[in-house]
Amino acid sequence: MALATVYSRAQNALQAESVGVEVDLASGLPALTVVGLPEAEVKESKDRVRAAITNSGYEFPTRRITVNLAPADLPKEGGRFDLAIALGILCASGQVAASGVRRFEFLGEVSLSGELRSVRGVLPAALAASAAGRGLIVPTDNGPEAALADATGVASAEHLHDVVAALNADESTAMLTRPEPVTVGAVGGKVPDLADVRGQAQAKRALEIAAAGGHSMLMVGPPGAGKSMLAARLPGLLPPMSRSEALEVASIASISGAGFDPATWGQRPFRDPHHTASGVALVGGGSSPRPGEITRAHRGCLFLDELPEFDRRVLEVLREPLESGEITISRAARQTRYPATFQLIAAMNPCPCGYLGDPSGRCHCTPDQVSRYRRRLSGPLMDRIDMYLSVAAVPRESLVGEDDTVAEASAAVLERVEAARMSATRRGTTNNAALDAATVDAVCRPADDARQLLNRAIQTLNLSARGYHRILRLARTIADLAGAETIGANHVAEAVGYRQMDRQ
């Protein structure tokens, strides 16, 4: 056979589009040409493949070899096509059985010795291959990740000759390693527990409300008050992800720079970029767009500490994904859309020095300095944050253990959060923070006394329409936690209490 086709997958954001690796052997001067819009890494594969085939004990054809990566208008990058190209050459030259090649797709970079090296974006490719009804053969290091999609159709190998021997024996899945999938929550490190936080009863209550309704929150307090410690415990208060959600989060990690870590399977992400992060780091981008921190926090928490220290233009990019739950990256050649349904938790000091209102009187910031510090945050961004919480310094007796109050563990809080979210599910809605205006009017109707209190709050705080709806959503969550069908005055009063920045 002088012509062979082997299937692989290209990475295009979270999509793994099918690529047919067509190999033709023709008469003429020996040469190897790769066409089909390959990037530099793909063009370099011809040298890796030539050495890998020879060093694995197979004959490299001394003919004119043309490798076409179809479709031709789809950009191809990375070393993910090495294994498919090598098998295509061996199949076209009659060294690999075509019947075995047709049943599988192949991903993997080959070394000069023929060993298979891991690549990024294997999980989306495994999901797509399973949907197409074909199996997938990947390097051993990518096996656990690929097995999350479909263990029965996935096999892994350490060397090129292992793959060739299995295909020629027509027993690919039997002769190669069959990686075992892990279950959600079966692997992973310990999630920080709320019981580790001393004192801060009001902040813990606010975290419970934020977890129950998916609300965004800004904590304002002096250094050392425990704002970062509180934020790190939010993922432990969120309900476990479904398998489809876990696959979505794992796929995002798979295409990111760090790649997928099986130890994090099933865990909600917690991302805390430094305040020097650029807009591209938060949103994502590059000539070949990669997901940023916003997308990597999908289905989890994005924590921004020292919020006013972030560049204002960087913070403004948060406004769209906070409302829409996705981020769009546009380039001249293509447009990429990433999911970005994250929960924003931010923290800041009350003033430049951080000790405004401290009983010791150590703050010497002028009112003008405090005003300029807070004006670094734009009104439209602040209007999109549901809850504002003042976090005071921890009292000495709580810090040194003289307070006998037993701290509540995350597991106990999680039970109440799950019950509140179940109430929202029974109403036919998702988390309350995501309710649109029409649904808010339908499911967040307050009682008469609550409505009167809400009207006074609108006049006193001069709330925008967005702020008004955020109070109603908050009140709905507070009522759900209390097991109440109707939003009462006490629920509205607590919700208004979390709009301190409006009063200021």
C-alpha cells in the first residue's frame, strides 16, 4: 500500500477536531514533506519520526513521502501528531496492518529513540474519539487522563514498537496498557476546613450564604484578619461536581500550560493570581489562545487578594464573564470562546496602610488618601459584586484558644448549603446568583413587610436596578438556608447588611 490514512485530533480551545493524517509514498528523490497548515513544531516532526522509526528497528522508506494533515485550513500545533505520522508511514510501507490502524485514533510525541512522550489536551481528544466510535492510543503518562473519558476504548503505550506490535497482532487493547479511570473525589489532597478558622462568625456566615447561592463577595479588613484563609475554604463548602462538570474542569486543565493533574480530579478549582497579573493572564490569549485564570476557575472560585492593587484595566475584564459566564478571545485569524462560570471572592484593606478604624490608632491615612484608594475600583465592577463584608481582626482570646466556642466544620455547613441548593432545584432554577431579572421577579417575591423594608433601602442607598436585584437574590438564598418559602423582612434586612459599600 502506497497510501494510508491515520486519524488524530487537533486542539482548538476545548474542541478536539478530527485530523486525517494522509501519507503517500511516491517515486522520486527521497524526501519527507508535511503539508496542511502545520506550525513549526509539526514541521519538525519529520526529523523526530525518521529517527524514531529507524531506532525502533523498522525501515524508513527511501521514497518521496508526502504527509497531509486534513483539513488543510485547520491550524495544527505541537508534537501531538508524531505518533500518527509515524504509523501512517509504516502503514503505507506495509509494516503495519491497515485493519488495526482504522479502529483507533493516535496522539503522542515520539522521541528519537521511539519512546512516547505525553502531550496536552488529551482528555478533550479522548471524549471526541469516544463520541466518534473509535478507540484512542496515547503515551503511558497520558493514560489516566484519557481513561476519564472511556476506559474501554483507551490504551496506552511506552514505545512505538509496542503500538506497532499490538496493531499487527490485531489485539491492541489486550497487548497495550488499559489505564483505570478514577472516580470523582477518590483522588486528591485535603480541602481546607472551616473549622481551622478561629472566630470570624459573621464572615463564616457570609461564606455559607455565598456558597449556597453562588454569590460573589468582597471582604474588607486589616492585614492578618484571615481574609485569605476564609476564601481558601469556600471550595470545601460547595457541593460536589457532577461527572460532566468534573470532565469540563479537567478538560480546561488539560489544555492549559500546566496540564491535567489526576490528583485534582473532582475538586473544584481555586485560583488566586497575584495582583501583578496582566489582562492576558486573567482572560487568556496568545497567538494560539490558551485559557486564563478566569477560565481555569470555571466551576470553582477565583480569589483576588489586594483587589485595588490590580491594574484597573485588568479588573474591568471581569465585568463581562461575571454576567455572561463565558469569555471570548478574538484574534485576526479566529475567535475562541471559553466557559467562565466562576465565583469571585475578593479581599482588600480598608485604606492604603490597612488599619483604618483600628483601636490602636496606628492609621494615619487622610480621608483623601482613603478615597483615592477605594476609587481604584470602578462603580460598574463594584455593582456586580453581591456581598460586601467587613472582616475585623480576630480577638486575642479566640486567637490564643481562650474562647471555648467549638468551630463548625465545613461538612456541617455543606449539608445546609446542599439543602438550600436543593430548594432552588425544586423551583426549577439554578444557583440564585445566576437568576435573570424575569426569574427574580417570579421566584423572589418578598412578603409585604419585607417589600416595605426593601423600598426604604432603595431610597436610602440609591440602589441601581442591578443592586436591587442582587439584594433580592441574596434574600432568596438566605430564605433558602432558613427553609422558608417566602422572603421575610429578616431575610431582606440581612441581605441589605451585605451592601455596606453602597452606604459608603
